Amino acid sequence: MLCALIRMYNFTIKYLNLKKAYFNWSTGKDSALAFYKILQNKDYNIGSLLTTVNKKFQRVSMHGVPISLLDQQAKELGLPLYKIEFPEEVSMEKYNEIMKVGIDKLVQEGYNYSVFGDIFLEDLKKFRDDKLAEQNLEGVYPLWKIDTSEIIKEFLSLGFKAITVSVNANLLDKSFVGRVIDKQFIKDLPEGVDVCGENGEFHTFVFDGPIFKKPINFEVGDKVLKTYPAEESDTWDNSFWYCDLLPK
């Protein structure tokens, strides 16, 4: 029965000449706005969400959001969620290997396009596009090169709501984590910090907006500072404030 439904779905997509795409869902605001915009583009059919998670801690990679809240988001978005799991420690070589195996499964299901919420990081986009090309996939970037001040204005004007779950401790103090994104938050950001956190200054969890059937319920938990070992050659920041979110 399931195989028959999949065949019918793929036939419908082909008949309507739609581009079958999966969406790289991060749980955050840029991802949410990009998802909103791609839904307005009738050339694409979004068949699945894709999120990378930490297998040991059962949390979303980078954002640290519990998988239970990720599952709630997917439910309210009305799409199946495909998770690619990573171990606690992973080299770039191992990362690429795990991603390739995971993406191969989507390719076998007929996906040709991969949608991201990236805005202006050229090196990241090139990395994504190069890896996608190896699997005959094409990247789609609904927010690409849009001014970030315009993006955050549109995000708020559409009625989206998001809370910060992680901030770079080298750039933002504890007061910025666990805060709802609003005009005052943007006004309080120090000079040089991108209003969308595109350089990794902060990450968010979206809990309401026009893409959801209903808001995601949660409680704000502890705020903790985590510092990770860094080598001299390491150019990544290694100290972050995290705010835990607890499902209600």
C-alpha cells in the first residue's frame, strides 16, 4: 500500500512538472522564512524536511534544541521529517560520509533539489553546492543575497516568533540567550553583529508563525555557558551561551 502511494505521489509530481525538493530544516528563523518563501514558489514541491541531530544527546545540531520540539515543529508544518544522526565527535571526513549516505536515500526517492535558508556566506554556499553536485542535486536558496535587515523585518511582520537558544559568548553576553526576537532585541545587538546572526552570532527556535498549524508549546529552562577545546589552527569560536527549551 505504501509503495503504491509513493508511486502515485511521484507520478503526480512528474505530471505537474514540479521540482521535487527536500527542505533543510534547522528549527530557526531563517529556515522558517525560507520555508515560507519556497511554499509561495509553485515550481517546487516540498516533500520532506531534513535535520541533522546529535545522536548521543538527541538534540538538533548547532541549535541544541531537543528532538521532541523538532518533532512538534514537523507535525505543525505537516511534513515528514528525515533525521541524519551524527556522533558526539565527528571529523569533516566522517561528516561528509554520513551526509552522503543519508542524502543518497532521498535521491533514491526521487528528490532533485535541496532548499536552504542561507543568506550571504559564499564559502558555505559553495561547499553545499559542490557536495550536492556530487549526488546530482541542485541547491535552492530563497533568501540568498537579501539584505538581512529586510529579512528580519519581513520575518516579524509576517507574525513569526522565535527565541534565541544559542549565542556566541565572545560577541554576546548571557542576557541575549533565551530572548524572544523582537525590535528591542535587534536594537540591543552590539555593532558588528548581524541582525540575522548569519555569521553564527546566535541561533534561534521558531515557535509560531504562518507556516505552523498551531504554536509550539515549551518552557524556558536553564542557561549555561559551554566552552569547547580549541586548537591554535582552529578559527571557529568555541564559547557559547545555551538556553534549554523544555517541551510542555
